[in-house]
Amino acid sequence: MYTNQNNTRQCPHSPPRRKHHRILFALLAIFLVVLFLWKICIPAVTCMQRSHLPSVSLTSTGSYPVSAKGLNSSNVVLIRRQDGRILMDKGSTQKIYPASMTKIMTVLVALQKTPFLHHKIQITSDILTYAQKQDASLAGFHAGERVQAEDLMYGALLPSGGECCIALARSISGSETAFVALMNQEAKKIGMTGTHFVNSTGLPNVKHYATVKDMALLLDYALQDSTFRSIFTSHTHQCADGITVTSTVFGSKYSTRLINGAILGGKTGYTNKAGHCLASLALVNGSEYILVTAHAIPNGAHIQDAVKVYNRL
């Protein structure tokens, strides 16, 4: 007996669209979280880390194995970075005028307060007018230019641009005075007991002073930050707008060549009262050293003193 049965035909099921969409949304969410962390959180954490670098200290046994004889600079301190030992001391705790060595602190504080280094800051005409009236050295930026914060930091440390320091200070704190308060707070935290700042540039002021020992302590501390170190040890830097800035140490006519090493970086300074100053970092025989000198009189004597000292190691 034949029975007619209704045959049912099942169509193949396509993957549910909702599940597919959920996967896409999850991947998009992960991407946005990663992007947020990269753009916002990581720079913020980096700034926090810069504000909490390990403390450093300098030690002295009372005897100094490296002679300071024959140097032109009135004040000298040489330290070995690996243990903070003072190897040369010539008036290291006497009050000096740090001149543009001040900009080491300016850039350190600017790094601590600037999470986005590509943030652009405008160079206003009044900044340039003020810097020019004070006879400050300039990096070469023009009124109306919008310059990346990182480029201003290079401009402050390499060619010693006063306009860069003032622009950073005003952008971060609203005024140079407020920014200098942060500089003095940082100096106290680091242990710079013989230092007081009144401006971000190092322009002459009887209330703006330091010691070479304090400046060595500051440089040793700041060099722990990789971005600061990269700026400090650069010979030249090409800014985003095409301007190239050059270090006053390596761009001078005076040789920085050493017998058993190399000067890695430095920050010069000069005013009539400060004389020629230099805070430098060198690698000699596999070890890093910091030398800070102040009040050398003839132009170039600060660099020549550095070469002499490092060649005595």
C-alpha cells in the first residue's frame, strides 16, 4: 500500500547575524580601549613616573682623586654616576649664578607637566619681545608659530632658546612666576639645598642662584628620564616645522674630543656675573660621569676645562 507522505525540506542555516555583529562590536571595543590607553592613559602614567624618579645622592670621602689644578673655572664638581661619588671638588657648595644651566630644571618640570609632547604651543610676539629685551638667547622661532612642546624642549636645551622656556612655562602654568614655583618645589624634592630660581631662563637676578653641586645632583636626577636624556644628548634636532636646532656644546668651534671616551651631552650657560658655565655628561672607560663647572672667564674655557677633566680619568 502506497502512502503519500509530505516531504519537508530543511534549508541550510546561515550563521546568525547577531553573533557576527557581537564579535565585530567586541573587537571594536577592544581597539578603542587600546587606543584610549595609548593616547590618554599611557602619557598620563608617563608624566606621573617622571614626577617620581628614584632619588639620587652624592657622596664624598673628603679626598678627591682627580686634581682640579690648572682649570679656569672657579667652581667645579665631578661625580661618578654609578655610585654618586664626588671625584673632584673646587668650591662646589659656593653660591653661583647658573645662567642657562637653569634650563635643565625648566625642561625637567615641563616634561613632568606635559603628557602630550606633540601638543602645539604658540610663540606670541610678547614672548619674543620680552626675551629680546632681556637679551636672552633665542632658538629662532617666530611670532605666531605653533610649535610642538617637545620641539620647544629641544630648543631650550640645545641652542638655549629663551623663548622656548617662556612659552613652555606660560602654557603649563599660565605664567612664568607660577611655573618657577614648580621649579623650586622640584629643587627642594631633589635635595638642592643651595638653589633658588626666579625665572625659567637663567637671566641675571641676584635671587636666582645655585651651586655646582646642586646642578650636578639635578642633572644626575634628570638623566634617569629617557626623554630628557635623549634631548640632552642630541647634537642637533630637526623640528616638525623644518627648523634645525644645534647644541651649543657640539656646535662650537672648541673640540670636545676625549682620549678614552666621549662627551655625550651638555648644557652651557653665560652671563657677565656667571661667566661661562657647563653641565655635561661623559662616558669614559665604560663609566658615566657628570661634570659641572662655573665662572670660566674666556669664551671656550668651560669646554676646554671639561675636556681636561675627563681626560684625567
